Amino acid sequence: MILVTGGAGFIGANFVLDWLAQASETVINLDALTYAGNRENLASLDGDQRHLFVQGDIGDSALVADLLARHQPRAIINFAAESHVDRSIHGPEDFIQTNIVGTFRLLETLRGYWSNLQDEAKQNFRFLHVSTDEVYGSLTKDAPAFTETHRYEPNSPYSASKAASDHLVRAYYHTYGLPVLTTNCSNNYGPYHFPEKLIPLMIVNALAGKSLPVYGDGQQIRDWLYVKDHCSAIRRVLEAGTVGEVYNIGGWNEKPNIDIVHTVCALLDELRARTDGHSYREQITYVTDRPGHDRRYAIDASKIERELDWKPAETFDTGIRKTVHWYLENQDWVANVQSGAYREWLEKNYTGRSA
Ligand code: NAD
Ligand code: DAU
């Protein structure tokens, strides 16, 4: 079996669902169920014996040691993290605790377990750390895309905490020989994406008749990958990646934010037109920029394509259409995630952000 951390969040839940749709190997899913973790994402697995959900913290060494000793997984895939840049700006503490201290404790607990494994199990074990392209910092307009050897230049508390976790993972390989793999991926989108992030926020706000808040001039560039393609890349790295190596994962889909918002509006105009016949575009509002906002990310995914023969299955056009359909068809899910805490977050982040 495998142990997945953070498997009730956006990417983790997609990973667990895809894994169990394709393999019979059991998944232990360790998730603290923070505001971003949602059991409803995994509702289709209710009663499935191959999914063992455990609510808990990656930093709880006793709990993790017990899970490892009892279930003897052959791999850990570490998704657990605080993941939202804006939240890291309002309050970095949780990011330091989970992304740095939590990852450190997880590695340390794993070291104790792994060092006592017998030869073959020890050799075959893998710790796959899921990280982000944001650790590389910001690119100028014409600079080449991030390769795996690009210098680390994190600019937000979130990306700094992820960078620190990447360094710890690297150090545990070089110092203790822990069999690690690290992936650095670009912006994901797709089903179960919590509507604090750009694409789901725009869909949810548009349908609710609210404004669509575009930070700054909307010309910041991100490289977008459909979440299921990220999941397939992780499965491939786990299966065939070289221990100690880093793999950048991306969709070769660089787009300015304002283009993303226009695309979402056009799809909603087509699939769920406003009753007044106007375009959702009229709801766009330019608001005060994110402090320290990185201008451009771009992933050079040649290494994973060349060495592991991985390629994304979706283009941006097919992936974004599927995504908008999913939100239209899952309005109950959308309603259920809009708790009081979610509304408080919107107020904290958007009130007073002058147009
Ligand atoms: P998310 O915020 O949707 O989910 C994170 C999950 O981790 C939640 O279920 C949460 O409950 C859980 N969690 C948080 N702290 C925990 C702790 N201490 N112990 C156990 N569980 C804990 O995040 P996501 O967007 O699914 O991202 C998953 C991973 O992928 C993160 O490591 C993130 O840095 C990385 N990543 C995300 C993207 C993206 O575009 N979303 C891109 C590249 C990399
Ligand atoms: O690049 C990978 C990263 O992508 C992941 O590591 C992070 O976990 C993930 O959250 C994401 O980070 P971003 O900051 O790029 O994602 P977000 O959806 O928050 O913002 C995308 C872009 O849209 C960014 O330039 C900021 C802008 N934005 C965002 C929001 C929420 C807006 O213009 N308005 C908004 O309301």
C-alpha cells in the first residue's frame, strides 16, 4: 500500500481518486482536515476497503510512526501543505508549521522507519515530495522557463516555506540516503479546486453575480496544468523516477490572468448565460495587487517528457471546459464549501482592496 498525505485537499483527492480508479493497491490517506481538506471530495470512496482515511497531522510523529509500523507502506506521497499565497501573506505561521516543521517531522519519522527496513523493502521505498514552481521565483517576460537547476528565489511566505521543505527533502537524501523524489509543478486547475484560488473563485463569483477581482493589471503569467495530468505525472515519477532527482511538471500553457478570466467568462456565457443577456465579463473588477506578486512562472517540462516519457493529456481548452462543466454540475459541492470561515476569508482578503 501507499501513504498519501493531504489527500482530502484539491490535488491529493484527485490523486487518490485516480489511483484507486487504476490500481488495486490500498491508500492510507493522512489529512489534518484544515479549512482546505474536505471529506466530501472523497465521498465516492465511502465503503471502499482500499481507502483508509486517518485524520491527523504530518507533524504528529507518534501517529505517523504508528501508521508506518502497522501498515508498512512502500511509498509516501506528500501533498500535505498550506497552499494559498494570499493566506500566507495575511498569516505565515501555519505555513511555517506545516510546510517546514511538518515536513521535517515527517522526514524524521520516516527515517526511523526506513532505516530499519530489510534490504529489498528499503531499496524499493520512495518518498515523493510534491512541490511547486513558485520556489524558483519570478521570470521576466522573455526569460527561458524554469528548469530543475534554476536557482531558488522564493518571494512569498508560502513559496519560501515550500523551498525550505524542498531543501530538507534534498538533505535527507544526501545525508541519510533516504530514497526521495521531488516534483515542482505549475498551477493546477480542475475538479475539487477550493474557490479561494483564481479559476474556481471566478466561476463561483460569476455565477453568484459577484465581482471578479483581478489583481493589479491582470498581466501576470501562470503556466496551467489540468490536475489529472499532474496526478499522472506523479504516478509516473513514483514508478520510474531516479532517486534523488527533481522533476518539473507543467503543461506548456502560459497565460496572463486576464486571459484566463476572459476564457472562464466566455465558457459561462455559452453554457449558463446570464438571464439579462449580458456577458459575465461585465463583472470583472481590477483590484489592488497582491504584495510581492510574482510576474511570470513558466515550466520547462522537457526532463520528465524525455526521461520518463510523460506528457499531459489535456490542452488548456479541453481542461478548462471540463472544469467549468464540473462546477456547473456540482453546485451542491460549491454550496457546501462556502462556510462561514470561507466568507470570513473573502472579507479579509477582498474588503478594502480598492478598485
Ligand atoms: P490544498 O490546500 O487544496 O490541500 C492541502 C491538504 O493538506 C488539505 O486537505 C489539508 O487539510 C491538508 N493539510 C494541511 N496541513 C496538514 C498537516 N499539517 N497535516 C496533514 N494534512 C494537512 O492544496 P493543493 O492545491 O491540493 O496542493 C497540494 C500540494 O501540491 C501542496 O504541497 C502544494 O504546495 C502543491 N502544489 C500545488 C499546486 C496548485 O496549483 N494547487 C501546484 C503545484 C504544487
Ligand atoms: O504555481 C503553483 C502554485 O499555484 C501553487 O504552488 C499554489 O499552491 C497555488 O495556489 C497556485 O498559486 P498562485 O498564487 O499562482 O494561485 P492563485 O490561484 O492564488 O492565483 C493565480 C493568479 O491569479 C495569481 O497571479 C494571482 C491572481 N489572482 C488570484 C486571486 C485569488 C487574482 O488576480 N485574483 C484573485 O482573486
